[in-house]
Amino acid sequence: MNVGIIGAGFVGLTLATILGSRGYNTTLMDSNLDKINKIKNGILPFYEPKLKTFLQKALKHSLNLTTDSKYIVNNCKIIFVTVGTPTLIDGKSNLSHIKKVVGSIALNLKKTKNRPIIVIKSTVVPGTSEIIKQTLEKKLGKKSGVGFGLITNPEFLSEGSAVNDTLNPHVIVIGGIEKKFINIMKKFYQGFHKKNIPIITTNPQTAEMIKYANNSFLATKISFINQLANISQQLPGVNIDDVAKTIGLDPRIGIPFLKAGPGYGGSCLPKDINAFITFSTQLGYHPALLKMVKKTNEEQIMSIFSQIKKILGKIREKQITILGLSFKEDSDDIRESVSIKLIQLLLNAKAHIVVHDPLAIKNTKEIFKNKILYAKSIHESLEKSECVVIMTPWRQYKQLSDKDFQIMKKPIVIDTRRLLINKNLSVDYYATGVGK
Ligand SMILES: NC(=O)c1ccc[n+]([C@@H]2O[C@H](COP(=O)([O-])OP(=O)(O)OC[C@H]3O[C@@H](n4cnc5c(N)ncnc54)[C@H](O)[C@@H]3O)[C@@H](O)[C@H]2O)c1
């Protein structure tokens, strides 16, 4: 079966690569020529563990790359749409990329007899599928439009584990109106996944809602545990990780996403919570809980900043090291990373900043240019600093010990992820969520 994918980001490239490596005749299209050329040459436009090996295999087998959707619309039975849906300034989800893609699919559909199933994988607010359907029908004229399929199939992968999540998703959601197309997609996934993965079939608007419900709950868990961490920090001896681990054992709660820290970031949770709050408000419903989840998250990085100020007394002219820039480990993605927000706050307070990250330096340079120093090693980043803040839980930072901090002008360690909590450091050590 010929499969087309439009949008070569984390979601689209991962899916295309895995399908291609498995022998599916896959064509990946992106409007960014530079990106397409890189991928053609086996170069990943971003870091994602394991993806390079799969890409090399896919390129040898059956992955084609293009900047033109014509071939896909003419030849593919299934077309996955995986373009970005960022938020607009007013908080609404920006559907312009989706609309552009749908427009060009419609244009090409007019000239072909092929009637593919268009599968929307991008995260879109409830009701978007209906808008897409009407747009397609309008552009095609009722008669010629008959026959194409439209399915909403939200994606749940996480950056840093995108390959594993694509190979072994916890669920597959297929939202559609026509049974025929739902069944084709069901068969497609059953053929692709050897294991029994739960497949939920529903209508498009419920499928769209499921994705926002999922991310809203994950963000709620993070803000909840961060609030508990802030309370715990006021209580000598209380350790938030023991609290989280224990409540997580209650099957009604569950352990994942109960890791206290500096707040959530990345390309999904902040934008999806924002879009969902705006969407709900427009419906006339005030989503009080979600608004507090968002506010709690925004306040969390402010509370780390206040903690630094309180510990250092004065920030102006002091050299501070930030360990970790990506929004999570095993990623070079700094979109909405709280490290970037903290650096900006510290720069506003006239601190001198030195940063280290195993992968995200290049992306960070695009934001801060020469306003901060970029260290090549952890050792170099600590030299002459008066405080170090551990932000991203990279495994390299877990190896640090007392002697690594001796090179600092003043060894003050603020560990927002509690990576070094069990090391009994003799330096001045503060762990987020642990009362001192
Ligand atoms: N990244 C994640 O972890 C993740 C997880 C689940 C769901 N999602 C959702 O999946 C969607 C894609 O996310 P992503 O992180 O892969 O996005 P991304 O920003 O990494 O990539 C999107 C790609 O689409 C391309 N594009 C934009 N307009 C185009 C057009 N008109 N024609 C062809 N290509 C076009 C861009 O050049 C880019 O390469 C979003 O809706 C996102 O919310 C993302």
C-alpha cells in the first residue's frame, strides 16, 4: 500500500521512517526544502533517539521524499497530515498549516481519480474535522468530492521516545463518520502492530477531544505535584519523590508524570492547554481548573527564580550556570523550555549566564546569541560560577559529585530535579520539593 505523510516534524518523520523501514511504500512531503534535502541524505533535522538507524534503513527500502504533495495525492491510499498546529497570540490553535495542506490536497484531488483517506494526525480542536470536510467538499464540488475518506487519528508520542511510542502506542484512536474508512484504518494499524494495541473507534469530534483531554490531564498531574513540591519544600525533611512514588502506587493515581520540577514545557503541553482554554472559553465555559494548571505552571519557574534570588541575595553581576536547556532529556527541543524562560529572567536581573547541554546548544544560540556563554563541558560551565541550577534531568548531571563543584567560585547547587539528592553533598545544596 502506498502511504503519504505531509509534514516532516517529530510526528511525521518518525511515522514515515518507521513505515519506510518496514517496507511500506512511503512518501514524506514537507514544504521546507532544506529539511527534505537533509532527510534525503540521512541527516535528522532534530535529535531523536534511535530514529537515525530507522531512517537509514527506510531510505534504503521504501521511503521517498518530496516537497510537492501531487505524487502523494495521485498515488497514496492513505495520507497522514502531520503538520504543526502552533498557538496564535490570542491562544487559539493556528490551523493555517492544516488549511494550506487541505487546500493543496483538494487542488490535486480535482485532477486525479485516486480517492485516498486523509488522516489528520495533527492535534486539532474539536470540530476541525468538520471544517476540513466542508473545505474539501467546497473546493472539489459535491460530486467530485464523493469518495475521499476523512479520519481523525490523534498522536500520543513523546519526544525522546518517539520511535518506541510509534512502534508500541498505548492506544490508537480512529475518529470517523464512515464505517468503511474506519475499518480500513483499523486494518492498517492491525497489520502494522503485531501486538494487540487497544483501538478506540469513535466520531471525529470525540477523537479530537480525546487528545486535549489527554494532554490536559498530564499537565494537571505536573502542576499538582509541583504545588505539593512547593509545600513540601517548606517542611524540613519532607521529600516530594517519596510522596509522589507512594501516591503513584494507588492505581487510581498512577506514577507517570508525578515528577516535580521547574514546570512543563515543550512543543505540546503549553500550546495545547492554551488552545483548549481558549476553545472552551469561546464555547462559553470557563475552564477554572485548566486555567489554574496553566497559572501554576507559569508560577513554577518564577518560584525557582525567587529561590535563586533568596539564596544568592543579589543576582546582578553574578555568574550563574544553567545545566540543561532542552525541555526534557534525550531531546534538543527547546520550544517552550522552562530553562530558556529562567535564563531570560536571570538576564533581566543582570546575571552572567553560562549554559551547558549535551544537545541543545545550537538551538539555544539562535535565541540568546552572544548574550550568554556556551560551555563545551560541564566542568567548563561550572568554573567561576556562584550558583548552578540543574534544570533538565540529563543522565550526565546525575554523575556529578562534590569534587565537580569545587571548581566554582561559590558552590551553591539548586537541583530542580533532585538528581543528586542521595549523594549527601557537602556543598550548599537545595533540592526542589525537599524541605531543608
Ligand atoms: N512533537 C510531539 O511530541 C507531538 C506529539 C503528539 C502530537 N503532536 C502534534 O502533531 C502535530 C505535528 O507536530 P510536530 O511536533 O511533528 O511538528 P513540527 O513543528 O516538528 O513539524 C511540522 C512540520 O510540518 C511542516 N509543514 C508546515 N506547513 C506545511 C505545509 N503546508 N506543507 C507541508 N509541510 C508543512 C513543517 O515544515 C514541519 O517540518 C502538531 O499538531 C502537534 O501538536 C506532536
